[in-house]
Amino acid sequence: MTLQNLADAIGRSPGWLSLIERGQAQPAINDLRQIAALFDVNISFFFRSSGQDDQERGLVVRTQDRSPLGTPESGLVEELLSPTLSGSFEMIKSTFAPQARSGTIKPLRPTEHGGVLLSGELDLIVDDMRFSLAVGDSFQFQNKDYAWENLGDVPAIAIWVVAPPVY
């Protein structure tokens, strides 16, 4: 497949793909989902670390082995913390950029979400209810539409747990 074919298939430019290929830009989660679907692979394919010790594979994820997805400009950078996606849940470190917000996120299948805010402030909108979270606050919801907003001037960081894994 050529860069042009891939670009056409995911609605991006060949130049953008070239920047990704050379490590000069980071793809967003949705871009990776589209690419994974196109090649019929699970999105977790993009989270593998070739330098990981064989004994640790599937048990431990070292900080340096995490691959950030997204950019501060997109509003959200995520790092997969789970060493495997074959279990019943996944853990994600989510960094929400200042003044960033999502649109409504609709579950693609039944999922349960939970987490804790480690730094900053974050508004979590579940169905039509808004919750302003501060450091240490936690949350949990199941099979509901949701959105988030970081109305603050500093990044908000949360550990997010999703069951079953969506990556």
C-alpha cells in the first residue's frame, strides 16, 4: 500500500503520514483506530515495545516503554499502562491539555470506566450530569455517554481504567 492509498483511506494527507513515519508528529487515537481497522489488527499493535525484557513482557511496563498517543494540541495524550490487553481491564494515563474539551463519547460496546485524578482539575460529564473533579477525586460509570473538559490553565492528569479493554 502506498502512502497515498493509506492517506486516502483514513482521510489524511501523505505529508502528514510522512511526518508520523519520521517521528516528527504523533497520531491521535482515532487515527490509529482507523489504521488498525484498515489492516485488520488490534490497536494494541501500536503499543508494543521491542526493547522490553522477555521476562517482563505481559507483566510490567517500564516508563520508557510507553508510547504516548495524541498531542497537547489535540487536547489529550494517552499512555497505555497495562502490560497486556488480554485481561478484563486496561489502565491508561490520560493527560488533558489546558482549555481542552472532548465532544460526546459514545460507547462502541458495553464498557465500564473508572479512574482517579492525579493533578489539575477536570470536569467529567456523564450523560447530562457534570462533575468537577479535583486532585484525589475518583469516578466510575458504566455504559454511558460521557465527555470531559479541562477548563484550567494547567494539564489535568488521570489514571483511567476501562473494562473490557478498548485498545
